[in-house]
Amino acid sequence: MTLHDPGSIIHGVSEPSVILVFCTASTEKEAVDIAQTLVEREEAACVNVVPMIRSVYRWKGKISTETEQLLLIKTTQALLEDVKKTVKELHSYELPEIIAVSVDDGDRNALSWIASVVKGGRENY
């Protein structure tokens, strides 16, 4: 990823409320479809798809072990409801895992970039 001016910091912008959303998908195709749609709709700045993770979970009274794909969705708190709606629209699971955590610290340029390229952001990159 190349920024127009990688050394610059966006001044006068309050710290963006960046979040990281974790989501699993059953297949790589499903994960990539969700990732692509989130970025196209400007609901996420970037989505990493981590292939072949092992999940162990309890569902409907039984313990299951499955291979899944992990999505790491970088977005803002303001867009979380949009992200949840899109994931549920495209997901094959009855109950998709959608877990968001606040990003408390990080490189200010990276955080500003995330906030600037999503819906409602400032197009500085």
C-alpha cells in the first residue's frame, strides 16, 4: 500500500474512532466476497483474509471443530452497523461471528488513512 505522502500527518483531525472487526467465514470465496463488498461500499478501508484457521466452538449443544477463514476488518465505529448489515446479507452462517474491538493506539498516519477512505471520511490518500 502506497500513500501519496507517507511522511505527512493529517493535522487538525481528531483521533479517528478506528475499530477492528473480527469475522469468520466458511470458505475462502465467501470471505473474499464479503471483504470485496465491504471495501467497495466504503464500509471498510481494508480487510485481511487469513486462511485456514481452526475454530473450536459450542453450537446447539455440541462441540464442533471446523476450518474457517478469518476476516480482519478495519473500519470506524460510525460504520459498525453498516458492516454488520453487509456481513449478515452475504454470510452463509445462521449466526455470523461479528466482534468489534476499539483500536486504542497505532500509527497515527495509518489510523487517519483508515478513517479517510471509508464512507464519510476525508479523501486525503
